[in-house]
Amino acid sequence: MNKYLVYDVGGSAIKYAIMSEEKIFSKGKVATPKEDLTTFINKMEEIYLKYEQAISGIAISMPGVINAETGYAVHGGSLEFIRQMNLRDKLAKKLKHPIVIENDGKSAALGEVWKGNLQGIENGIALILGTGIGGGIIANGQLLKGHHFAAGEFSTIRTDGQKPLAYETMLANTGSSVKLVERTATLLGKEAEHFTGVDLFKEIKSGNQEVEKLFFEYCDTIAAQIMNLQTILDPEMIVIGGGMSEEPLFVEGIQKAVNDLFSEDVMTEINGFKAEITPSTLGNEANLYGALYQYLLITKENPISDKDN
């Protein structure tokens, strides 16, 4: 049984796991170095050296626009020291195993296809609501990458046509669950750094109508974009991921907002089609499973049917 070292690189933490195709054996987490590329690679190597003799390959999920086949990174998203480089080649100087790197949103979608709620779905979307809005699109049974490998980068969707375009009008701001928590903290006069999503839902469950109103406004924002994605891509299912999706009220609020929009006569007259909205079953492990699945697809280490190729 082959084992793999899988990294889930985020803006604040590098999560990592030793995995097989069937299970996760162990997990760990370290802070993501922000200084420069050398420091980042050294941290990746530090983790790798603990498992070097036990693994047969390395899979990486990370932010940015990345060609998984070649390892070329147009950019690394919040990792600003990664720009216009073949990151796989640079990592390979220290990590002496085969390496495959995939964007985090696309990894989440692949994880759902392999082990989660997008299994057997020909047309679906993983919508990851966190600091920004990531995701992955499955179209006709294939991961949609786009001409520039940027399909599914939902953060840069504009929510109005005002000029000049500003961050405040991007979905990365209006649809960010982290920003929702920050706005709630401000509303309540709390310190944002000590206020969490758990605290937000405690307020709602205790009957705080102001917080509930703010939350439902957020859900309406997400529902409007789900409507747009439905119109453009016509998915069968949309899986909601991100840390807050583990709270049932979060996805229920989005489901309600989508149902309310689709109940309007104008939408019924246009087409009436609606995807099923469901929470991720993999949670924070979706990226790990998806990164490994991409590794297996590219290296052909597992039996994949012709339909999956």
C-alpha cells in the first residue's frame, strides 16, 4: 500500500497529512512562512524529511493559478513571493519524490468528486466560502481548468458595475465568510480578532435579530451568485465548503435564500432549473483528498476508468 505526503497550503497555515487512497494516517499543521520563497521551501522540506522514507509521492493543494500538469505557477494567491515560476521544479530540489501541485479550490472539487458529495455528478460546483471565494467546476465529468487555469476563481466576480472597480465590490469582500464574522463583531462592538463564526451563530441561536438580519443579507449575496452560476453552468449540484459550512445553519441559510430567489415568478418563467445545494461531507479534508486524487490522476498510480481520463 503506497503512502503519500499531502500538503494543504493556506495563507496562514500549512496543513499536511500522510495518506493512502483509502485513509488519512496522521495530520499536522505549521504556520505558513510569509518571508520569501526560500523560507517557504525550507519549511516544506522540514515537514518532508520526517516522512521521506515512508512515502512514494507528494501532492500539494495551494492558492493561486497553477498548471497541475507542469507545476508552473502564474501566481500563488496570497503567497505573494510565488509569481511566474515553475514551483514544482523549485520544490523538487529539496523534496526528492514525484510532486503534483493543484489549486486549492480545484482540489476541493476533486476531493468531492472522489470521496464526497460530487461522486457520480457530471456537472457540479464546489463553492468554498472562506477568507476569499474559491471553488472548482466539474463540467461533463471533467475538472474545468480554463484557458489560463483560473476557472473557479470566484473571488474576482464583480457584484456591480461601478467604476472604478474596487475590492469592496468584489465577491471576495461581499461573499467572504471571514468578512461576515468581522462585520458581526463590529455590529456588536466586539474585538474582531477574538470573535469567531461559532460566536456569530451563538448570537443567532440566542435570538439576536440584528445579527440574524446581517447573516441573511450575506446569504442573499451568495444566493444571487449561485443563481448566476446556475444560469452559466447549469450544474446538478453545488457543494458548499469552507470552515463555516460545518455549522448546519450556515448552509440552511444559503439554501433558504436560493429557494426564495427561485420562487420569484420571473425565474420560473426563464427556466426554473435549480441545482441541489448541499454542505461538504469532507469539510477541511476536501483539499487533502483532492490534491491526492489529482496526483493519482496525473501519475496514473491508481486504476482510473476511461471516463475519468
